[in-house]
Amino acid sequence: MSSIKELIKNKPEDLIERFIRYTKIDTQSDEHTNAHPSTPGQHDLAKLLYKELTELGASDVYYDQKYCYVYATIPATNGDKKAPVIGFISHMDTSDAVSGKDVKARIVSNYDGEDIKLSDDGKYVLSPKDFPVLTEKKGEDLIVTDGNTLLGADDKAGVAEIMTLAETFLKNPEIPHGEIKIAFTPDEEIGEGTDNFDIERFGAQYAFTVDGGALGELEYENFNAAEVELIINGRSVHPGDAKNRMINATLIAYEFQSMLPAFQNPMYTEGREGFFHLTMMKGTCEKAVVYYIVRDHDMDKFTKKKELVKSIVDFLNKKYGEGTVELTMEDSYYNMIEKIRPHMHLVDNAKKAMESLDITPIDVPIRGGTDGAMLSYKGLPCPNLCTGGYNYHGRYEFAVISEMRKTVEILLEICKIYSDFE
């Protein structure tokens, strides 16, 4: 059988031009707005994607004007109704950790392995001393920022790669493939990407999110996750008369932290090792508010971590009086591996696609979550694929052009494999 490269006659728009166009739209999400989507800029990208898909001739193109999802179908060309319907999903929003407004992406051609001055004033430098992975990218063409914003490869690289997949198939209907579904989601970065995702409208039996990093990364394990809020009620008394009467809420917050395992902290963990992460603390003697995220790949260890939080709160309430520490703890998402195991063909076929392109698959346990984790628990098994981006959520983010192009080839190859899969 001819390779997909040999079958492509009408080339799609250049992937990189498409990606840079998308980065110019400010789509940062914001967890504090209580809106869905959380920011209006996400609608701007959604409208553009809807327009482009419609003009390309995709079927069932739908833009959810209320919740900001975009869905589309690439009709089957092989006439084989037995082939499963495969979907690809990426998110449109970017992190709010660093500004995503007025992104000025630029290409560094044939990277020489030295420091890359991002900003004209030399304040921001992308250096292999700080990011050793750069030493592996010598000779590659990189896309970087000007140091004032993030790049947005997380996940506009994935969006651009899926759009290139769609255009490739729609412009070359002679390439055999089964029915393919695509979707773009809002607010993934704040954990709300699938809150209003319409699985029935999407219509895929299986899917992949395209939201990973280095070429070859294949993710089908992620953290179990919970969020913790502590409201600590103290008693403010003039310090001159405070003995046996003052209860300092902020000091109790410190006491809580001191009772957690010191090395179960993001600063000291990697791989499948879980942690307690203090994300915010503010307080006075009278009242303190503290937020944590709790993470672990192993469900038993995750459960024990949550039990430890409860036991510390119980201890502090016995010590200082009932109601001193108010605990709210809610699970956010769970490890998708439990839902992927019955469908390991997704992992096996993704690896097969990579290996056919001389790409070494890299199994990576996600130290976070993806839309795919949520969707897997909603009945849509959904591992995560690479995009070719690095250093996400910061001004030192960059993407490797050859890896982005190879990612498109991986997606095309997966579709080829599933066109013959029953």
C-alpha cells in the first residue's frame, strides 16, 4: 500500500503559518471569572476555526456559541463501515501563568546550540544552561517568543496539527480512511475543558488529545487529583495581653504545612511520585485561607494523602477548638489508565504509528491532567499525544518545527491504521 506521503497531491496550508496565526489570538483562560468560557478571546479562535473548517469542506461543523466548543467531521473515504470512528481533540486556551496577549512568535533557523536572546534588551534569554534539552535541538528550526509572553504551543500547536490533518484529508479524498471526528475545547488550563463537552455530538468511539510535549511522547497515565481549601479561624487579641487567649490563624496554617511529609513536595518529586502542593496562603491573626492541590498516580496513595489531610485537620481542631480549621476537599480528576486498560489498542496503535515513522515512543506519566483524563471517565477513552512543544506555561516556551510536522504525520498514520482496524 502506498504511504500517505505518496498519496498527498494537494498540500495543505503550511502548518507553521497556521500555528503562528493562532498564537496571535489571546485565549488565556481565567479561573476567577466564573464564566463559561472563562474569557471572550477563546470565542475569537473558535469562530476562526469554525470558519476555516467550513471553508475546507468539513462535515457537521458546529460552533457552540454558548460554551465555545468546535466540532467537525471528516467523512470516511474507504467505505468500510466497520472501522471505528476516531477523534482528535486539542484545547484553544492558554495558561494564565504568563501573558498571552500580543504574542510575537519568531523562527530561529538552524539553531546553533548557543543562548537565544529573546528580548531586545537581553533581559530574557533562552539558554541551554537553564534548559538542557536545547542541546539536543542543535541544527533544528525553533519557534520562540520575544520574552514578553508565552508562545501558546500548549495547545495551539495541537490545534494547528489537527487542522492540518483535516485539510490534508479533505483536499485529498483519494486517501483511504475511516470517519474522523475533531473537536477544540476551551478552559482546559483551568480544569474545565470537558465540563460542557458533548460526547454524543462529537460521535467518536475513541479519541486522542494532542496536547503533549516532545516528539514521541505518549501519555495514558495521569495524576489522581484533589483540591484542598482550609479556612482557619483564629482569635485576635492585643499582643500585650495575648497569653492563653490569642489563636494566630496564620501560625496554625504554618503548623498544618509542617505536619505534611517534607519531601512529598513538587520540588522533590518526579515521575509517578505524588505530592502536596501549597498554591496560595493569605492570612492574619484572625483568619487565614490556604489552598493545596494533592496529586498521586496510585489511587491507594492518593487516598492515604487525603486521609492525612483530614487527620491533621482533626488534630488541629482538637488542639485549638472545634471549628478552628474548616476543610473543603474535592476530587478534580482521576488517573485515566483505569479506563484505557480495556482499550490498549489505542496505545499500541499510536506506538505502531510512531515506529513506522522511525519515531521512538516515549511512555510518559503525566504529572497533571488533560481533557483526555476527564473524557476517559465520561466514557470516551482518550490517551494524549505529543505536539513538539517545550517549556509550557512560561516565556521560555518554544516549539521545534520538525517535531510539529512529524506530529501531523503521526496523526495521519494513526488514521491509516484505524482504517483497517476492526
